[in-house]
Amino acid sequence: DYPVMQGIFLVIIIAIVLGNYLADILYSVFDPRIRVR
């Protein structure tokens, strides 16, 4: 099923992007030396 695979792929991509974004926020919170660009 192509649409199912496409949906799963989209969800995975969104999860990775959100994970990276949250990681950047958490790093900036725990380590004030890191500047948020």
C-alpha cells in the first residue's frame, strides 16, 4: 500500500524534525553557553 507507506514516512520525518528542534531547545536550557541562532 503506497499511501500507507507514504503516511508512515511522513510521520517519521515529522518526528525526527520535532526531536531535533526539542533537542536544540533542551540543550540551550541546560547549557546557557550555547546560543540559539
